[in-house]
Amino acid sequence: MLHQLPKELLVEQVNNGLILLLLGMGVVFLFLTLLVFTTKFLSFFVRKYLPEKVPTITKRPVSASGSPAVETVGSEIAAAIAAAVAQSKR
């Protein structure tokens, strides 16, 4: 089928294809370059004007025996688990 078309038309279509190829690759390259610089700028902006808050460390109260106090919620959960295990073994 290609041998039926005039040579000038084929050359013109190949040239148009190459122009579209280069134009498309140029647009993608420019977009990706813009994306990289925008990301770097936003990263710089966030670090400078919205610094990460330093977490404060709170110490747990120590019981009379010298070991850290057990949370009541944790002990309630442990008791519920122990009761469930005991109930399942009956």
C-alpha cells in the first residue's frame, strides 16, 4: 500500500511525524522539569515556614515500688482477655 503513494507525500508525512514526536517529547520534558522545580520549591517553603513540631517527651509517674505505673485501661484489657480465655476453656 505504501508503494502506491508518491514519494514526496511519504517524505512529508515522515517529516510531520518527526515534528510531532519532537514537539510531544519537548512538552513532556518541560512539564516534568516544571514539576521537579515546583516540588523542590514547595518542599523548601514548607520546611522554612511550617517547621515540624518537636514532640515533647512526658515521663510516666512512678509507683511506690519504683516501677512505672500501669495504665488502668491496659490492665482492664488484660483482665478482659484473661476472662475470655478462661471462659473459652470451660
